[in-house]
Amino acid sequence: MENVLGIVAEYNPFHKGHEYHLKESLAKAGAEVSVAVMSGDFVQRGEPALFDKWDRARLAVENGVDLVLELPFVFACNNAEFFARGAVSVLDSLGCVTDLSFGSENGNLEELQKITGILKEEDPAFQAQLRKFLDQGLSYPKSRSEALRICFGDWAAQLVTSPNNILAIEYLKALDLRKSTIRPHTIKRYIPQNMTQEEDTALASGSAIRRRMTAGGLAETAPLLTERSQILCREILDAAEGQGRKGYAALEDFYPMASYRLRTVSDEELSRILGAGEGLENRLREGWKKGASLEDVLASVKSKRYTEPRIRRLLMHLLTGLTAEAFARISGEDHLYARVLGFSEKGRALLGKIRKTECSRIPVLTNFHKELEEDAPQQELLAYDILASDLWHLAKGDGPRLRSDHVMQPWRGCRSDVCPSGK
């Protein structure tokens, strides 16, 4: 089987930076087919995705990705370690992925591997410094950075202060943990210094694009999207408007249901939710009394120890009822699956090879009603995906069955370079 490129992504939404990463990665890996493990309706920082997973899978396929698989909610809406571990586990378990490429601010694989080795060894001096900063009330990311600075120098500290470097390190750790034969590659991210004067060819960050789209509409973000993404985003927004629905989801949409859950959940139940602990649940309750919006609540709860992403993830875990105990039980490989959200013609051929060679160690699902037994261990993990999707659409004001996981099917498309019209 030819080289198969693996990518971990959110494509929220697919933009010129993603196009650049995909092309560079295919070239570096010497691959002609790509598999992306993509977050579902909630992303790693604890926020709802701008568009749902089906639309984002379509965007990815029609921009050149060959096969899009869903990263289960319990990994997708989690800290960097488990986000990376879940995604790498899916790619590695497919049995056909030969290369993994990820973006990083650093762009130097050797340096990223060096810091990965340092963190893996759990140096006693580093651990002591880490505990000291944690005891001072600093967040884990800040404590780790300061401990690395003291023990190994500024270069080490700087590597773990950028979000994509952090994820890159976690991908490398996950590959090492699994003793995977997948070859890692990194592509240096390019982000314009002045986000107010980009030209059409600028590669903007996803967060900048989402801010512009929610504030000023598609016209504000069009120069930062690929040509195909511009067309498809307009179709998505027009279709939603024609059905009397909102075009995209926002965190604030979840304020009513989060308020209800916090007013009805017991202290004992709240303490068991994944991400609670260290007094965060008590601080969250107090913050809720003072805020008239999620933005107000987050501003009052966050601190040196509690970052906004951690608080947002806790809220999303509360909405889905995901406890630390449940996550520990279902996060193993025997619960994993590769759920297909979309594929191109090359992706269809790859799926055929996977089934023919039986190389995958986990179920590959295009229709879970037919392909997964009712008592299969993957059912509990899948239930969180379905619930998370239902909550995303409920908060956005969609009908209960309009885009339900029970009725939606993978997007069957073709590569945009083969089929420019997207038809």
C-alpha cells in the first residue's frame, strides 16, 4: 500500500493555512492520499465548532482531503494530551497510515523530539520545580513552562508556550507511547503579523477567521478562505437562512442549557465531572451567580490556575454528563472506532483497501446502525458523540432530527483538484 498521510485537524473552517499544510505535508511524506482525524461538533478549546462536523467534512474533502474521520467527543473536547492521544490512536489503529504531519510554530522536528524526550523521562529536578509552581497556584501549562526554563533553559520553555508546539509534542509522545511506526513530520506555521491588512494570499489563523466571520460575516473572511471554501460557506449560510436557522454556532448559545445544568446538578455529581477538581467546581458555581452571560462567567472564574479552555471544557463535559470515571473506562483502544464523515474518490478506494486487507484494528463505520452491534464496547463512546451533536444543534436552534447523527451520511465527494466544480 502506498504512503498514506495522517493529519489531525479541526478545520474550523478550512482555510488557506490548512490548504498550505495539506500540500506541504503530502509532498514531505511522499503521499498521494490523506486521512484527517477531525474534531466533531466541539473542539479542543472547549468551544462549539463554527459549522457542524458534516459541513466541515465536506469542506475538507472538497479542498483536497481524501478521507475524514471523526475524533470522538471525549478526546476532541479535552486537554492537549488526550486530544493528541485519541487522534494518534485512531490513525495508528487503521493500520495503513504511514506518516503523520502536524503544524508547529517551531517547525523543527529535532527540537520538538528533544523536548518530548525530556518530558517523557520525568526528570526529578523538573518534577520538583513543576510541583513548586503548581503549589503557587499557577496553571499546569504555565508551571510546566517555568519548570522547563529553570531546568533546561529558555529554549525549552519557549517551545511549550505556543499552542501548536504543545500539540506537536503531544503527538510525538503519543506515537512513542504506542511504539508506532508512523513517521512524524512538522510544517512550520505561517501567521501574518498584522491581522488587519492581510492580502488575498495571507494564511490567517482559524481563530482570527472565526472572529471575523461572527462579527462581520463571510465577506470579512473571504480573502482568508480558499476559493472552494468561500463557495461552500456561502452555500451553508444561505441554506441555514432559507430554513430559518442560524448559520453558525457560538459559545454564548450554550448559556441557557449550561445555566440549567448548574442549577440542577448536585455538588457530588459536579465534582465527578471530567475536568472538575482543585476547587474549580465551587468557583464555577460562584461565578455563575455573578454573570449574565457565558463571557461574564468565564471572566469571573478564570485565574492563574484555571484557564478559560479548561473551564469551557468542564462546562461541555457537564452538559454531556462526561465523568472522569467514564472517561477512564472508555478511553482505551478496545472502545475506539474510525467513524467516516466524508471521502473523495481516493478516500473511497482507501476504504476499500482497508476492508479488503483487514488492516484496521478498530471498526471503520460509515453506518453505525448496520456496522456496530448493540452490545459492542464502542457504543458508550459513540453515545457521547451523538449527544454532543444533538446538543450543538439544539443550542443553535435546529430541529431535533434535521442534522442528527441518526440520519446524516458521510459526504461523498471528489478531490477539488480533480473536480473543480465540486460536483
